[in-house]
Amino acid sequence: MSEIVLPGDAVGVVEEYLGEGFVYEHNGVLRAATVGFVHRDTSKHLLKVVRSGRTPNVPTKGDVVYGVVSDAKPKMVVVDIVSMDKKVFQPPFTALLPISMISTERVESADSLYTESDIVIAKVESTSSPFILSTKGSEFGVILARCRNCGSMLESDTKILICPNCGAKDRRKLSSNYILKRHGGVSKSGESFGNNRKDS
């Protein structure tokens, strides 16, 4: 299957390929000039981006998406967008969640509210490369998280998370639809995410 790319995505370098079609070069890097598919001919060292007759399924501004945190830094969270509207993205799209887009309240450090492997629900704010996400609003944020100490799934108790295994307490920017409740409940968001995953 051809690789789906967005405008500005790096698709190769001039030392390896000659760009054709919807490709432009910037500082030695070949980048896509449109939403489309990459075709590489390694034997002829040719690379081109072809605009598809149909629009690839990619998130657009305002879309609500599910993602998995792949890295959390003090000022930025990296999220892999994995699904949207029961569509599963393989491979996922990489997105950034800046500290300024995490909450309507002041956030001192992004990695205090997000950590690797957190599952989040977020809104797409920009489709530039990479995507920019926001988790402002009560419905957006972490919907499932693991304990930083033992790896067990955390349960929500109002505004904090508690590990049922080791008793550790933790904080996240929680969605109001966090999946595991302290007394054994499961939110509708959990059912929705589960359905998305089953469609893969």
C-alpha cells in the first residue's frame, strides 16, 4: 500500500531521489506539495507524490480523534492519531499537543499531565505537518492511563487517578469520559474507543 502524505511531509532527500509530480525541495529535503500517495522507484531513484482521485482519509480541522501518547516533554506532547469516526489509521498520523493547548487552566509542565501510552481524545486544531491538537474542554484529555509505578490501569476518582494494584495516585488532564471509574464503571467513551479498535 502506498504511503499517505500531507503537504509539507518529508518524503525523501535529494541525495537519494529525483522528485517528480507534487514534490518540492527545501534545504535538500523532498517534501509533499499535496495530500496524496508516495511512489518510490528505488532502481531509477525516482520519487513522486500523486494526488489521488479520492481524498485519503485524513483528519481535518475540527475533527475529534483518538490517539496514543508516544512522548511527553515539558512543553510538548507527541501523539499518534490512531482513529476517528470508527476509521483506524495504519500507520497512525503524528501530531503535537503544545502545552498552550492542553487546558484552559495554566499548565506548568506538559509531562506532568501526560505520559507515554496514555490514550487521549482530542480535537484537531491544525492540519499543517505535523497535526496540532487541543485537549481544552472537559470532554477532551486522557481517557485511559497506566500507573507510572507498576503499569496497571488507573481508575478515576473525581479529579485524580488511583492505581487499584499499588495504591499510587496520579494526575492527568482527564476527559470527563475517562473509561475506568473508581467503582467499576465504564464510560461510553470506552465503548466508542473499543469499537474503533475492533474495526481495525
